[in-house]
Amino acid sequence: MKKLILFGSLIILSGIWVYYLSSSPQTTSSRDDLASSALSPNTPSTKENKDEQDTNIGRTHPQDPLWDYELRIAAQTRQSLAWQKLNQYEITEKDLVFQTKDIGSLLETTNAVTQTLTACLAKDLCGIKESPNHPYFRPEETPAHELLIRTLLTQQEMLKQDLISIEEIDSQALQSLLQFENLELQNIALHLLSQKELDPQQLESIFAEESLKTTEAKATAFVELSSQSQKGTEARSIFIQALQNSFEKDAPISVISTLKELDKIKLTPQEFESLLPKLCHIKRENSQNWSRIKYYITGYIEQSGVRASDKFCD
């Protein structure tokens, strides 16, 4: 009986050993295949997956190329609560500032966004491209421009609430925004610049901005910076020279926009009269524009009581 049990046990052990030998190559092969698959170039490594996750941190529209400008913002900035709030457009700028406990972080984030987007928009439109989902693409009115506008309005609100000083917003960064032919963006940047102490050279460089010559923002520049120009003889001289140059060389739309706001610029009678001859070329070039120009000039003469002939350029 014992011999039978022993014999049976040997048979069972032999069967197990044969099964193990026959299955071992297949198992080894599977493990090799698994290892090979893990190292395949078509399969992202753990580090690559992590990098991709880091890249998409804080993105509000990760699948749409129209919002690819977010990739230009540093990941550290996109991880901040201030960034998240800044991209929640349903929150007004006033409420955003009111709800923010860490104003320092909000200021740092807005300054970083302004600096980064200004640079990349000027370079290559921040990589933004037309998308089939957005047929009415306009390169001067992209989501990056919209975020810049919201960023400046947020800084403006912080100033209103006396939470920051105007010196904490970089003058050069604001002036750089004037290069973009986006009227709202230009106007807000000019309003912030008007609150700074600008030297005559800064005034001169602002009025020399090429982009202001073809938009209505030039009028905003003259209105906003008129008070600044009255702080010194040199500054005022530069200001009046800029007005004369504008009337003589800028596009009619820019000139007419300035004439509409002439009463807000606070000209002396001598300054006003020095401008009139600079407009005569428009009479020779375009009668339709000249009719509008004469209308605004005549209205200014009547309203201000300045002594000047309404037959200028005749």
C-alpha cells in the first residue's frame, strides 16, 4: 500500500515538473515582451507623462489651439490661485480683487502675465492659430489680448482700492502694450500711464508709437497725457509738437478722433492756432474728411471762445 502511495506521488510530482518546464519559456517570453513594450518609443515614459501633466497645469482650455497662449505662461504662475481667479471671467475685476486675500500674489501674477503675453504676442502671436471652431479669427483680438485687458483692469481696480501703488506697475510694460492695434487694450494702458510720473523722453516715445497713428487711441493719448505735459516747459513743447505731427502725418481717423476730444486737451489760443496749418493737407487730399475736420474745428472755436478765423486753409 505504501509503495502504491509513493509511486502515485512520484507520478504527480513528475507531471508538475513537466508542466513547469513547458510553461517557463512562454512566461519568460511574456515578461520580455512586457519589458520591451515598456521601453518602446511609442509609449511615453513616466517622466514624459509627468512633463505633459505639468505642461497642462492650470490651463483653462487645454484642447483648443486658440488658447495655446496659456502654454507660454510659466507653470508656477498657472498653479497659483490668482491665475485661476483671473481666468474666471464670470467674476468681475472688482469682486476678484475684493475676494483676494493675498494681493501680493495677485500683483505678481498680473505683472507676469502682462510681461509674458506682451512678449509672445509681439513675437509670434503666442502660437495662436486659426481654429475651425472659431471662423471669425482676428489676430488683434485673440483670447490672449482679452486676458491682457482683464489683467490691466484688475491692476486698475487694485489701484482704486489703494492696495498697490502705480509704481508697482512697470511703465515700460505698459508702453509696450501700445504696439498692439487693439483699441481697448491701448486705452487702458494709456490711462494707467497717465497716472505715472513720466519724463519728457517717455512722453515723446509714447506719441511716436506707430500703432497709435492708425487708431482712435491717439486721441486717448493726447487727452490722458495733457495734464502730464503741463508739468514743465519741455514736456509741453513735446506734447504740442506731437499734436502738430499727428495732424500733419497721421491717418484721418486718428486726427478726427483727436479733434472730437479737443476741448479736453486744454490748449492755449496760441497752441490752438499753431495746429490749424497742419490740417490743410487734408483739404487738398480728401474733401469728405475735410468736411468733418472743419465741422469739429468750427465747433471748438464757438465753444471755447478762442479768437480764430473759421476760414483757415482757404
